[in-house]
Amino acid sequence: VKRTARKLLEMYPTEFTDDFETNKNLVKKYLDVKSKKLRNQIAGYITRLVKIRKRLEQ
């Protein structure tokens, strides 16, 4: 989950935001994830990473 999330953030750094719902749809768009649970875990981790990055930039 973490490796995939970091890879997606590297590939599309400007696409992802700190909004979970938006990230969920982007993960669905860029990956072929079979289960909803896995998709949500990846989107949640991406959301957390984006929030941390924003906090560190301030």
C-alpha cells in the first residue's frame, strides 16, 4: 500500500490533494485495484502524505 501510494505521488505530484474523495477517484483512474478496501487504503495514505507535505512547507 505504502509503496504504491508513494509511486503514484511521484508520478502525479500535482494531481493529488488533501481531499480523500478526490484522491479515491484518482487512484481508481490510475490503478486497476480489484477491492474497494485496498483502493481506500491507498487513497487514505496518499491523503496523509499530502497533508504532511503541506504542513512541512509552511
